[in-house]
Amino acid sequence: MTDPQPTQLELDIEFRFADSFSLRANVAASGVTGIQGPSGCGKSTLLNLIAGLLVPQRGRIATQRVLFDSSSQINVAPERRNIGYAFQNMRLFPHLTVSQNLDFAAKRDRRQRVFERIEVIRRLQLEPLLTRSIDKLSGGQKQRIALARVLCSGPEVLLLDEPLSAIQADLAVEILRYVSVVARKAGVPVLLVTHSQDHMSSCADYVLTMENGTLDSFSASGHTR
């Protein structure tokens, strides 16, 4: 069986926040795309726009289907975009165990297990934590569980915002390599925001630089693989 054709994430959007910030992105991304830039340049805002948590004033966001188009008045709700988003602040369900958090995500899997639950648990070294309560975990453990939950949801697009910043460097690199290999094989585009050059170089096909709210495909700073 041949691997599926990679999905391309197409962005051509403009966003303004009051009079203090504006963002413009014109990018077609597939594979694993790293996004770098100084704090406050708009990296997390960009991911929020793709996920549907913020709405551009103008433009278009599309994968295999159109998610947003200002000219056609299309704006798919965040919960219907099937985008896996690993936030910096993790957003786990505190009333559920680790295993129950993963079970919740698996029920939403619309891509027939792109990431196998058992393999995710093994690769992210979660076996000893499955029966634990979320409030009993360290920050690094919570980050691994948050990423695992995103992977188990069967996303069409992966948005990773500093997903493993609190995790030991060697393990973080190993996890990102695993995620990138499976995502490429399944044709799932990945956008990775990180300040870690080790994280970036371990998995990114391309690295784009965001400056003053502007991200263009021609600003690619290199082909890292």
C-alpha cells in the first residue's frame, strides 16, 4: 500500500488586533515546517488563526477543504477543523486520569488512528502514568500527556507550540522525530513553533522566520533535512 499524498496547508491571511498588532501570512506548507522568530512576533497568534480560535479580517485557510475564506464567508468552527493543537499551557482535563484524557481524544479520531495509541504511550514513555491524576504530575509529564492526547485525536493538521519545552532534551528530540516520521507517512502537515534549535533541526523539513507579524514562504531560512 502506498503512502497517502501529503496534505498541503495553504495560508493567505491578514489579521489585525486593535491598533497594536497586525499579522500577515502567505505560506503553503507540507511535511514538517518549523516557525521561528522573537517573542511577540506573532507565532502563537498564527497558530490560533489556523485553529479557528481567532478570525482573520481577510484571506483564506485551506487543507483538503477550505477552513476559512473571507470572500466566500466560510469560517469552519474550531471543533470541526480536526486540527490537533498542542498548546503551551497544555489544557488537560484535571478531573480525568491520564488514560481517560487519552481515551477522550481517541473517540474523536476521524483519520482511523494515524498515531496508534499503544505506540504513542510507549514512545512518550507514559506507561507508569496512565492511572495517575493530572494534578499529581510534573510540568514535563503534563506536556508529554498533552502531546499524546493531540496525537491520539487523529488530526488532519498538527500545530505544536513549544510542545516539549519542559522535557529533557534527548527525550524531546526522540519524541519529535517519532512524531515527524509518522506525520509525514500519513501526509499530515505539521507546524512547529519552538525556540530550541535542537528541536527544530531534529525534525523540520523547512524553517520559516516570522518577523514583526509577517510570515512568507520566501523567507525560508533553509532545508534542514
